[in-house]
Amino acid sequence: MLYDSGIAPVWERGRPARSCGIPGGAPLAYVQEKRAGRPRSQTDVKKRVAILISGRGSNMRALIEAARAPDYPAEIVLVVSSRMDADGLGVARALGIATELVDQVRYRRENRDREAFDAELHHVLTRANVEFVCLAGFMRILSAGFVRKWEGRIVNMHPSLLPAFRGLKPQAQALEAGVKVSGCTVHYVVPELDAGPTIAQTEVPVLDGDTEETLSARILEAEHKLYPEALRKALS
């Protein structure tokens, strides 16, 4: 079941347009056409989206494939990994998507803090003219400063029906609690962990005899369907 939160993205709540008549945050192509006297609806321009990963990138693949549709509102322009050995990097390259590495191992070795890591990540995203960010198995907690820079333009997939079972191992938390229904949630990212406004959710039943592995596999299958739908909703 897909739930609609009814919560408007932050950037739609009273954000003023620029004085030159070009909407704030408009993509470069839109700005160029506007200045050239060929205005078009901003809804015709796909948002430039980056996906942040740390592992295999199965939700990343689902988003890339969805974005191939002509009427999909996002263009996946970049995949950024926090790990050099993330399988998703190879998958993204094979699908023709540019990739970047912001190596968390190097930052640990150099004894550099989370803010320094996030500063490089922000630079990588802005250099690529990214407008919207999707976290897809990105196994780092982002600093409050980074999140505020991307407020209303960064979303995450979490494998539970938030606000239930925040944090690590939510599938194990669900089994320990004895619930009969779990699921997954796409939500806006805010400084507090897993606490941002919900965009969409899907329920997944918890079956008798489920283990953390079997429940996780069924939730992951639901995630692959939910994430593209939720991103479309967030950008529409």
C-alpha cells in the first residue's frame, strides 16, 4: 500500500523567485533558454539528481532505470560512493552514469572529521550542478550543516514504517517487537536521524518464521518499487 503524506517539500513553501524572473534553483538549461528568449515550463526540465551509495546499489539501479522514461522528472547525473569497494560504482558506470568517490577510509586514516568529509561531498555535488540528492544505502550519518544546505532537496529510503524502528537494523527491531507488518519509507532528510517528513510508505507483512534475512529481502523488493514512485512524487 502506498501512502501519501500530503506534506509539501520545503522549497515549495513560500520560496521567493529571483528578481530576474528565473525561478530559484532553476537548472542551467532553463536559465540559458530563459535568457535566450525561449522560455519553457520548468516542469519540462528534468531535475539533476545524484545518488549516494556505500554498497551494491540495488535501489540506485531501480532509480536509474526509472529515470530512463521520457516523462520521469529526474535525470540521474551522478553516483557518489563513500567506499572504494562499493559494487554499485561498477553498476553505475556500466549504466553510463558518472561516478565519484569520497573515500571514508581515507578520511579516517587522515584523522579528518565528519564535517571535512561532508564539505568534500558538498563540493562534488555542486561541481556537478546537482539539484536533488537520493540516499540509497549510504551508510554514513550526515552532519547537520550538510543537511541544512540541502534541506528539502535530499531524501532517504529506510526499511521500516517510520516513525517505528529508526536507526540501525530496523528489520531485527521489527522481529524483536513482534509486529505483524513492517515495510519501508522514503522521507526527507533532516538533522535528526530518520525523523524527516514522510513522502511515501509501503507495507510488507511479517511472516511466521521470518528471519532478519528473509524479511530484509522482501522489504528490499518493495523498496525497488517505492523509491522511483516517491522520487517522482517529490519532484512533481
